[in-house]
Amino acid sequence: MASFAGTTQKCKACEKAVYLVDQLTADNKIYHKSCFRCYHCKGTLKNNPSQRESEKDSKFSLSRDTQMGDHP
């Protein structure tokens, strides 16, 4: 497999290499844009509409899911 400079960072969700063009950073962790999903509904998130579920974990939720109480 080919190796390119800057591909040593791994996605927090899938553990695969993340290229800069597909990179999203949240809570100082690297994700693929497609791997950064709502903890509750699995909908794709962008950095702004998400909110932390608690201070001690790295679970992100769409604001509407947190407000509606859609907790497992």
C-alpha cells in the first residue's frame, strides 16, 4: 500500500488513516467527515450543531436529539 506524507493520523471512529481533505477535528480528536456522527441517531454531524453529552466522554449529539431526550 502506498504511503503519503501526512497520513499518519488515524480517525477516532474507524482507526483508518485520515487525509487532510477529509479531516474534521473535534475535541482535539481527528475524524473522517463521514465518521463524525450523532451518538443517538447516527446522522452525520458538522462541528457547529453538535454538543458535548458530558465533560468526561467524547460523545457528540445533534442538538435536536439531546433536547428531545433520545437517549438509549
